[in-house]
Amino acid sequence: MKKIIASIILVSATLFANGQCSSMGLSVSASDTAYVQLYHPGFFLIPSGFANTCEWEVTTFSGEVVFQDATSGDAFEQGQVLFDHMVPITDSMEVTVAITNTIEGIICTVTDTLFWKETEVLPGIFIGNWDVLNIVGGVEEVLTSTAHYGGEDNDFKVFPSPFDTYFQIEGSQDLYSLSLLNLSGQVIESYASVSLLEKVDVSHLPAGMYFVQFLSADRSSYGVKRMVKAK
């Protein structure tokens, strides 16, 4: 029964990740003639969104690169960028963000068009701002070779999985600090110093999927493991 529950949860999470890329879109959260602030909700739409790494590129339609950046971290650190530019308001720009999540094994690429939009607020009086066409839906690719998030130590193991009341760890180092995260990327438990084979009590947690972020005491080994609580 535990294996069945774990399989159902893992399959559901994979389907959920696949479905959310098709719902991804970009928005303009602030702008003026010479700057634009962009946002995407990938942290919330992709399971284990804390593991997203995002590559941004803005170009003119003649191919000139206006802005490039790479972001990661929490919702706004990874999902929001601000850039200055010299593109006239009579032209448009193409925005592309490629979101890679090695835990889910996907790349979600979203492309949209930035254009200058004017709104008549009073008869004959207009205000303008940069906006996107709001093309909803990313293009998803499956990673053919998934590198573990954070350069994960392949010797690190979390067991048993699925687990009921506790889990234990094995690894190449003697001590690790651990953070337990839910599917939204929220840290729900932290453990400053856990030794190998020490039993970590998680009997109070509800059933579901979790992620264990680990960092060895000497900071040489780090990464993320996925695990399932059966009941």
C-alpha cells in the first residue's frame, strides 16, 4: 500500500508540473518609457519552485540584445527583473524566460512581446506604459540529463521513503544541516546538526511529498532530495 501511495503522489506531482508550464505567463509590474519591470509566477506554479533557475533575455525585433540576466531564489528574487533600455516607444521588444527545474526535470520557456500601450484617461489625455500581449502558455521540454539542484552529492541518501514517523540520512560527511520544504518551497522544519543514521522525528507532519535540502558541516556537500510521507 505504501508503494502505491508513493507512486500516486509522484505521478500526480509530475502531471502537475507538466500542466503548470502551459499556464505560465509574463506580466509588467512597473514601467516608464526607459525602464520595465517584469514578473513571472513560476515559483508558485511549478512544484519545487524554489529550485527554479531562470534565464531572461529581451531583444528588439531586429535581434539586438537589450537585457540579459539569470535569477534564482525566492518568489521575487527569481520571478522579477528590472532593466533600463533605450528602445523607442514606437518599437516593440521580445521577452523570453527559460525556467529550468532539475528536480522536476523540465525546462519551461515563455515568450511574449513588450509594446507601448496608451490609455485615454480623460478626453484627449493619454497615459502610456509598457505592457505584454499576455501570451499565456510556456513551451515545456524534458531534461534528458537531470543534474541535481545545487550540485548534489550522489552519496547522500534519505530513507526510508516513503516514511511514516521518522527518516534517516546517509552521506559522505558526518554532520549535515537540513531544511524540510513543502511543495510550495516553504521551509517547515530546520535541523541545525543531524548525524548519520540519526532518526529525525516527523510524525507530526501530514502525508504528502517533501524536499530535504542538505548542507554538510564543512559546506562541501549540498543539494536536495525528494521524499514521501505515506501517512
